[in-house]
Amino acid sequence: MNIDPEQVSNRVAAIPDPHTGEPLGRSAIRGVGVDGDGVAVEVQLGYPAAGWKTALEASVAEAARAVPGVARATVRVSWRVS
């Protein structure tokens, strides 16, 4: 089964931002890569998120694995404050 990166992005974008409670949105997604039955997702927030980085990574991985065909998800959460 081919994994659609767009489906992964849509699931991740809908995750509530732990800081605002609003959906993360597509602007927070820096990239989605597919390799076989695995995906790699990079999320970048606009504020420091060290306090909930691990929980957010787990939520993103869970959302990615909910996409048909995804068995593994690697997630990187970073932030850039301007």
C-alpha cells in the first residue's frame, strides 16, 4: 500500500497545539517523508516547547500511524522564535 504524505500532513495538522489548544495547522509541518511503511514528520513551532516536546512528538506519531499503511513514525519537533 502506498502511503499518501498528504494524508499524514492532514492528520498532523489537526492535532491540538499544546500551547494554544487550536489545531497545529499546516504551517507547523516542515516535511513528511515516506520510506516503505514508515514516515518521518518534522514539525516546527513558533515558540519554545521544551516542556511538551515529548508529548507532542508522541501525539504526532500516533496521528501518523493512524494513516492507512503507516506502521512506523519518526517525529522531530523543533521551534524557531523570531
